[in-house]
Amino acid sequence: MVRANTILAALCILVLGGACSAPTREEPALLAPKATRRALGEGPASLLDVGMKAERALVRYPEAPTAAGTTLLFTANDDSTGPELWRLDATGPALVADIVPGPIGSTPSRFFHSRGLTWFAAADGQHGVELWRTDGTTSGTFLLKDIFPGPDSSRPTEFAELQRVDPLQRQ
């Protein structure tokens, strides 16, 4: 568990380009590190940078980072896609799904991770902003439900996991 938390902390720092929390008086602000596999505690460096302004960044404009196990899911774009679903793990950044091919993008948002799956809102060009699901793979990413059929948007927000309540159990 400690190893997974260490990896997630490193991934968070790499995607956000700095510390994941505000530095204290005793703790100076961290400089934006170069994102390498070595920074993640893995083998030789192979990833140049992930960030907002780096000219050599492989992924630009990361937003909404969400921990999904030992992977970080986020919205970003590169030179060939608009805002799409990406993941970052010890092997580097990878496009999970190009939901809307081309420069427009699906703009995934409202990520919520629970029980190995991540739920989010996105638009695919045929439907409005609707509910999607991913397990972090291309084949495991799909529109879960077109809540308002057609081009209208349901704009799902505020995802949460509810506990099952047994009506026969007394408190």
C-alpha cells in the first residue's frame, strides 16, 4: 500500500507540475520536476515532461487528475487530439480513448473512481454531455447511458457511492 501511495504522489506531482498540496513555512515550494520513469522509481528515464507550458511535453494542459488505483486519469490533449481521457502510470502518459477524433475533443470531466471503475461526463459528438465509464483501457471506455436521448445533454455531476442500507438491520 505504501508503494502505491508513493507512486500516486509522484504521478500527481508530475501531472500538476508541482506539489499536490500547498507548501508549509518549513517546506519550500517544489520546483516542477522533469517527469521520468526514474522519478517514479522505475528503470531508465523515458518520459520527457508532462505539463502546461513545456515545449517538449508529451501531453499538454492536464486537468482534473483523479487517482484510479496506481494510475492517474486526467483530461489533456496533445498535438493531434482535443481534450480527451488520458492515463499516467509508471510507463508514462497514454491516451485512453479518443472519444471525439480531431481537435475538438470530448472534454471529459467530473471524474469519480470507485471499485476499479471511473465514471465521468463527456460528449461524443452524437450525444450531449452524458455518463461514461472506464476501467482505464480503450476497450473498457464507453458511453454508459444516453440519459437525454439525442444531442441534448443530461450533464451528470456530483457522482457518489452510496452505502447499501439493510432495512432489517437496527442501529
